[in-house]
Amino acid sequence: MANTSVTFRMDENLKKQFESVLDELGLNLTTGINVFAKAVVRDNGIPFELKADPFYSEANQAHLRSVITELEAGQGRPHELIEVDDA
């Protein structure tokens, strides 16, 4: 099977981090990209879940705006820090 060249742009810092991870796995950049491409073809899609950060959802943004409005109107209630165990 013949090889072809592919050119694309990537943030320089991201590239360095990507190469560092690949190096720890014993792979170079070309091999890492080929592994990803083969996984996309095999899975007929991106081989991992793509999801947006729920913090930026319209519902959460509306909630945050309403809470800010309440706080600005002096309707907030102080409370102690609530700590959650990550068990």
C-alpha cells in the first residue's frame, strides 16, 4: 500500500505534549496519527466520546445569571464550604 503525505496545523504546545505522550508509549508522531486514523476507520467514527463541558450549557448559564442577579439583590445566604469526597 502506497503512503501519502498529509499536512495540517496544530498548536505548538499541543504538538509537544502529544509527542511527549507518544514517546512514553514508544511511538513517533507519524505512528500516533496513523493509529488514530485506523481507529477512526475501524470504529467508523471518533474512537472516543466527544462532549461539551456542561458548565457552558445554556441551562447552566441561565442558572448562573439568575444566581448572580439574586446575589446582587442581596438575596444570597452564606454557608460553610461543602467538601465532597472523591471516593
